[in-house]
Amino acid sequence: MKKNNIFFIFKLIIIFYFLQYSILLWAQIIHVEKIFNLKPPINTQWDDFAPSFTGDGKIIVFNSKRANGRNQDIFISFFRNGKWSNPRALHQLNSRFNDETPYITPDASFIFFSSDRDGSFEIPANSLGQIKVSYDIYLSKNINGQWSAPIKLPGNVNSIMHERSPALSLDLKTLYYTSWPFGEVSKAKIMKAEYYDGRFINPQPLPAPINMNTQDICFLPSLDGKGYYFSSRRPGGYGEWDIFYVNFTDGKFQTPVNLGPKINSKKSEIHLSMIGETLFFCSNREGGFGRYDIYSSKLFKEDNTIKLIVRDKKTKKPVPAEMELSTKVKEDEESTVIYKIKKQTDSKGEATVTYDPKVKEMDVLIKEDGYLPLFKTIDIPAAKGKPQLLELAQIEKKASFEIHAIHFDFESSKIKQESFPYLNALANYLEENLSMRFEIVGHTDLHGSHEFNDKLSLERAEAVKKYLVGKGLSPNRFAVKGLGKTKPKIPKIGPEFDKINRRTEFILLGK
């Protein structure tokens, strides 16, 4: 078949594929149960590598040296009657040289793979007159159940570099692959190229934080379209190559997340694929049949959502309101990133929020007309599986709200820097509502003497007043009081109770 005919068919299936498979939803972060070795007939004493599956999970292609022990060949196996068939070599694709890292499209129409066969780019001879051949990407089309003779990938992807591990975006318009100079896998990078008019063009490396000079390889889109999986030797891993997930939002790659020790080992984990609720990858971990074996595990989805319910404190009726949510994610030992989003509750006053599993606290700010502002810090582990009730106090005399997110140094009235965003938000609110006057009341936990806590709570209330006045607000708008440990929310001692009892209360005196 001519090259143009193959790519004409390729263009025809793009729209169909996108409509059929884009409806599948997947969690960004995966969690696994026990990991299983696929065992024979899939795994052997040789490297069994780079599993790729059709969308229904009934066909697997991979590469192995099992045919002759010298060169890698591509094999295919079918899942029938609850087990994999004996893999057979795809002789239509294989050459006398290495053929490996295959990628089969979900509808089994095409196989992309890498090979150093005759016809691949040659590297100029060295001083000894030796000529080396690079790995290039090739393509074969399934025509009535028969694979066509492979053609070299049209476009300008192939070069004197090694091009390995091809994979396609969900809409089939972008090719992802790995590239490195001959014999220098330490310089491996993940590349992409665009499909246009029958060719893949404009090859370029993906930006940081993907390529970080840490041998980043084997890039594969997640089927929810929200991110990608890849392998890397970057710091913070559990062994050699580890599998990472990176979210892609607002046109940018976010911070990659290691999938953790339930998947990654002291050795290497590469080429992740997911079919249904089963995950596949290859690893050279201890206990296998050969060097690299193919492994699988059942997936389960962790519910990283929390329901927020906003209602009127007095009437208990739901309040449709806009919430500003912020979370802190510790990127490393020296930096913490604050993420902010806005979320609108529905007519029932409810909203469901999805959070990063690394997040331990979520701060909520609500400024709704007719109500005092609400500042609340939600302890994510404690709140898991429990709807969080947020009650807004109507603006009327003696109405109050509390802020638990104003923190002080131990047994001190010095405000911690982490409290400034909340105080600044409060100052902005008060600047917008110049007629409001408040009594600032400090509360402590139940540790220590009454005398000490009375004095400390008053000094902390005065510190809050001083901070707000420093933002340009009139001191006449504030009275201060320290109630120490006389009005606890929960009359108990313990870390979880202490956290609730330590708070700053704002009581409306007039407007």
C-alpha cells in the first residue's frame, strides 16, 4: 500500500476515535491493589517490554528477544477465555534487526514502533570507520486483519538520534516519543510532533517540568485527557526509573507526582498502560522471570472530593454563594505553593470540590451580600467522607464569626506570617464595609492557668487590632477582649479539641 493511502485512512479515523474514547473518565492519581506478574506465556527469561493494548483490552503488543535471543521482535497476544494466548511474532513488522516499543491504536488500525533496521538514519563513521544505525519510528496499517509492510514515519521526526517509545494523543493529532543520542540514554528527552497533512512535523522537546535532564521517557496520555504518565529518574523516586503523573491545566504542565511505592520499586518501572480497571507496566524488579517482565494490578479510585454546604445560620435555609478556596502544597523543603479557585454553590447551597491528595487543609472564604464574612479552615483528613456545613451569619447586632486561621507563635501574641492572607482578606472586607464596628475576642485552649490565658488572649486580640489598623482601618472601629479559656467550643483537652478552641472571634457592635 502506498504511504499516502495509509495516511488517508489514518486521517479518516481521527474524528471517530476522539468521539468514542474521550468519554472515558479516569482519576489523575491511581491507586493499586496487589501487583501481579503476567507469567508465561507473556513473560519469559528474556526482556518482555513495552506493553500496549487496544481499547477493549483484548489485544496486547510488546517486544521480546524470545524468538532468537539476539534481537528484539514485536509480538502479539489475544485475551481469550480469561487468559492470554501464546504470543506470536508479527513477522510482517519484524526485521533482522531490533524492532521494539510498539504502540497499537485503541481500534487496532495502526502500530507505531521503533527499529534500527536497514534504512534507518546512519550516524557518520567514527575514526575506526564504524557506522552506527539509529532507531527510527515506523508505521504499519491493519488491512483486513493483515499488517502492511512498515513504512518510515512520514515527516521530520526521525533523525540521527534514537527515536523510541511512540504514543499518540487522544485525538491522534500529536505524537509523543523519546529521543536520545546514540549510546547516551542519560540525555533522554520526551518529544512531541504534530500531525498535519499526512506527516508528523515540528518535533520539539516538552518543556519543564517534564524534561529536567533526568532521563525522562515513555510519555502516555491519561484517558481522561487531564494529564500524562511518564517515567523518570528525577530526585525523590524510589529506585531507578519511576512512573510519574503530571496534570495538564490551563495549557501548562503542573508539578509531576510520583505514583508511590505501591507501584514503584527499588528497580525500574516503565511503559504504563491502563485498560478498564487494570493497570499494566514493565519492571525489572526482583522476583521476575527475566530481566524486564510485564506486570498488572487492579485499580481503585480514591474519593478525593469533599462536599461543602452553605446555609443561613439563623433560618437554616441554603444559600447560593461564591466561595474562594485556597490550598497549600509543599513543593519541596523550601517552597510552598498556594492554589486558589472560586466555586459557586447550587440552589441547594451545595458544591463538590476535588482536592490534591497531598493537601491536608483547605481554606474557605465567603463574602456574600447580607452576611458577615466566613473564614474557615477544613481539616481534609478529618473531613473525609463527611459533608462540611458552612453557616453564614446575617448582618445584625451581636452577630459574630470566627477565624481559626489566625495563628500565633507559641505562648506569644506575635502573629505568624501564614495568617496574613486571612487578615488581609478581612481588611479588604472591612474597607468595603466602612460602617461596621467589631469587638475582637481572643480565645485559648484549656491548657495553663486562667490568669496566663486571660492575659495571652487579650494580647492576641490587641495584636489582631494592630494589624488591621496598620492596613489603614480606623482604630475606633474595634474593641478588644480576652476570654482566655472561659468559653471553649468543646470543653476537652487534646490536639483536635485544642485546635478548635483556639480562635479569634469578631462580634458585630453596629453598622
